[in-house]
Amino acid sequence: MASLVGVSWVQPSGRIGGKVVEGRDEDPFTLLVEAGERLFGALQPPGGRPDPLPKLLLLAGDAPEGEVGQLFEAWGIPPIPVETHPPGELGAYQAIARALENKVPSTEPLAVLVAQVAGALPEGPGASPRRSAGAVGLRFGPGAGLRLVSKTGAQLALGESEARRKALAAALKRGGPDWSGPWDALATSGEEGQAAWEDLGTTLPSPDPLPAAETSPAGEEGEDSALGPARALALLAHRTPAGANGMWVHARGHFVALRSFQAEVPLPLEGLPPERGGGSEVPREAFRGRRELEATLGVSQGAYVSASRYRETIPTRWRLEGDRCGACGHWTLPPRDGCASCGRVDQLTQGRLPRVGGLLEATTVIRPGAQPAELDTLGTGSPGGYVVGLVRLAPGVRWPVQVTDVEPPVPCPGRRVETVLRRIYYQDGSWRYGLKGRLLPGEPEPLEHPPRRGQSTINPPSRARQGVPAAEKRATASRSTGAKTRGPRPRGKEGRRPGR
């Protein structure tokens, strides 16, 4: 049986009525991309190295089938085998169960990625979405982690406590001595998970009491939630001490599944921990309007970028891939025919600039109504507008980004950011994505050399061209084109050119 060796947990940026929902520029694809980046180490601080990906992915929840191939483009890796499962709680449970029991057509390590966006917003004041949003990544394979020890299950009679307890007692007996306890951590999922947990408290042969129910994430996600099983296992792996025992209880309808684990090492939750919760409150009108807008999109907006050109620039737009010069060490982003600093063409090597830790050197606020027309599809006309800025990715290299997950005015200059893939605009029948900056915790840093007005924001001018007089530039241009260099035209007595 497989061991759970890695966990990632991605919380979206919005809230409505206490429930976490996706922000204006988030969707299942962006949630899956970030969950995978954090699970596999593709989103690392400078100097970090991505871990190798497993040979099989199981996708569950709101996984966009038409965009599965783009996941590998976002991660910058060759495609690997993928299996998709039905949306909702059953699909996520089936994917996780197969991964735990390693019942897949491959003996290689594998992973389960579950993504979910909030359900429709019910009518009425104060109503919350029917379910929460988020993404969870679970990685299985060799190594120390949460090791599956035993499993058992039972058919339950709903509403009959005595019959339910007898069925659970029989299931525990079939499970063998591994179910004697004691239990140090417990997590439940499914609509009947809490009820099954209460029955277990009077059924287990161990005299030790069960852990408190607040370890369970059940009830947060809403009805038919794909996040329920994934979050339960993620929390269990995170909260079970090394050498201790944990139990996962999943119950829905007439069936309950019990699985016991032993924690070899506690697993950190790579990503936003659940204690931080979502971000700012999303206006109910904006959430409902976005749903209606997405159903009617189809007209290209603003500046047109062809699909072929967009795909050609994905390595830079999505992964910050550029060229590094071996002669002077300068980065050129996006890649060109030569180094933007020294002009060398024989010393360039392709690489990725760091996605985490860039310094915001300057910001401005785009007020409502001033945004480009293509951004209207995201409803960016919020009461305060939105923030854009320049991020210094490396010495001499700055990149323009929209600062996401904040409401202006925000004192952003001097803050560190990480870049995350988000929606930008809708065109040619699909969403276009790009990197945006998300503020990292911490106080602003003093800026040593803030950019001057009119200074290049992406790459500085070549050193060979800095400080060259205008006459010399004209002479250089004339030699390269074969044109004659003309001196200043003669002027009349009053300083005007003849003929005027």
C-alpha cells in the first residue's frame, strides 16, 4: 500500500458570507496549476530545484478536461499520463482510494489533484454559496510520510443508531488488531462523516477517547464537495505526530469507509495554510454577475493577440523563461537574438527567473473605467480599481505585473511578491492567462535605486549604446545602411533655414 509523502493546500482569494470562494481572476485551472507547483516544487524561492513529477496524475473535482494539457505547459514539463474522475465527492474519493491502494496501471509514484470552485449563489440576503472553493494536491509514493496500515468498511442503516453501531463493530472486527487504537488524530468527510464519528466513540474496542471533532474539515465545503475527502486526508497528514496513529472516516449515504494510518513524519501543508483563510470579501453582485458574464462571452476585447502568437509566448508569460548571458551575467526577458546588455549572441543559455521574492519597485492604481477593454471581462471595475507595478526579478530586469488579491490603495512599493498564474482576459473562445504578483508577508524594504521616469521597465539599453552622442549614432546608422551623413543645414541671417 502507498504512503502519502506530500501535501499542498491552496486557498483562493475571496470570501462571501464566511465561505472561501475564488477571486475574479481565479478558476479551476489556476487553482490546479498552483496546487501542482507547490506539491512538486515547481514554485520555489531562488536556488530551489523542482522535484520530479510522478508518472500518473489523477484529477478530480472541477478539473477542466479541455485544459489538462495546458497544466504541463504551466509547469514546464513534458506531458505525463493523466486519468480524470467524475466531479464531486464521489470522484475525489475514488481517485484518493485508488492512489492509497495503488490500483493504477503503473508502479511509479502518482499524485491526486482536486480543484473546486464555489457553487451558485442562492437568492436571498446573507445567503452563502453552496460550497467553498480551493485545491488540494496529494502525492503518493516511496518515502517517509503517512503510511496506510489497514482499511475496512460497512453498510449502515440510516437513522438507526443501534444498527449503525453493530455494523461499525463488525467492520472493526474484520479490520483486525490494527483497529485497537489508540488514536492521536482523526478526520472525517462525507455527509454522514460526523454521525459515523460519534458512533465510533462508543464502538471502538480501545478505552481511549477519540480526538476532538474539530480536527475534521467536514461541513466547510458544502454539499457534494470534492474538497471534503482531499482536505480530510491532508489535515490528517499534517496533524498526526511522528510515530502516532490516525484515522480517516468517510461516510456518505449507507456506506462508511475507515482507514488507519501511521505517521512516519508529519507532513507540512505546502501552500496557504487553512488558518489564514480567504482574502477580501467579494461583493455578491460581482460574483453573480461574473457567472452570468462567463455564459455569454465570445467577443474579442481590446487589443487583439492571435492564438498562435499567444502560445508562442507562453514560456515567458507563464514561466518567466529568458536567456542568461554567460559573458556578463545579464538576463534578457523575453528572449531576443542577443544579450540586451552586451549584445553577445554566443553565450546565451535558457533558464527561468525566480518566481518568488521579486521586489516591487513602483506601483500605480488603474481607476475604474480606465482599464483596457479586454479586462472588462474580469469585472476589474471594482470600487477602488486595481494595482499594477514593476517587479525587479533580477539585477537590471523589471517585469510589469498586475498586483492581485489586494484592494487599492495599498502601500506596495518595497514589498516582496510571488508570481502566480491567473486569468487576464477572454479572447477567441477561451481564457488567456498570465503571471500576476501576489504580496508576500512582510514590511516594505527601502528602495536603493527606484526606476526613473522614462526608464525601460523590462531590459535596460545595451551598455554599448548608453551615453553615445546623437551625431555618433547617426554616423553609425549611416555606415550600416550605406547612406551619406549630412551635416547641419545652413541658416539665414536670422537663424532660419533658407526657403522659410
